Amino acid sequence: MTAPVTTVWPAVGGWQHLLTKQITVLHLADDAVLEDAYGNATKDIASIDVVFGYLEPEAEAVHLTSADTLITTHQVILPPGIALTADDTIVVDGVSYRVIEALHVSNARTGIEHHVEGHVLEVQG
């Protein structure tokens, strides 16, 4: 299936000039379950957004020696209007991160969405 791709460019002026990393958001389909190369159930991509955002590590990486696995959590900041959910995956510089929490932050006075924050998990190994 070919998922529709939407590209969102950063706004000129304001705080959004700080969103300098190109981030691809893969929105997974709720109902379409496929099998990967190993026969494991996986979801199909429903749509793709390409946006500029900000990504930084949140905490020290945890190294699981028995599994030889490195787990790191990061915070991602995206422009308003991106429908980020905990079912999504983001890709930054060729590295995939699983979204574990998505917050749509609004201005308390106006109720207008200001930005989208996500907490993502990177697993290596």
C-alpha cells in the first residue's frame, strides 16, 4: 500500500525556527495487520508526515547486558497540527523511534494548539 505523504515546513519567525531536524512520522493503520518477514503481526502504514522538529535525549541510556540491548528515551517537539499518537513511529536520520506518549499542548487562554510533544523510545540491539 502506498501511504499518502504530507510535508509541513517550519513557519518563518517565532519559536518554530528552532525545529531544525527533518522528522518522518509514520502513522500506523488501526485495522490493517500484516506479517513481517518472520511471521510476526505488524501494522501497515496509513499515512506519512514529513515535518521539521526537535529531538533530544531525556535520560541516560539503559544498557541491558543480558540482552546486549541499549534503550534510550527522547523528547520530540513537533509543530502544531500533527496528529501524533502513541501508535506512531518517527524516523530521524535513519533511526526509528517508537512513540510511547503524545501530548498536544494548547495555549491556556486561547485553546489554540501551540505544539506537539512526544516521548519516544529508541531500542538498539
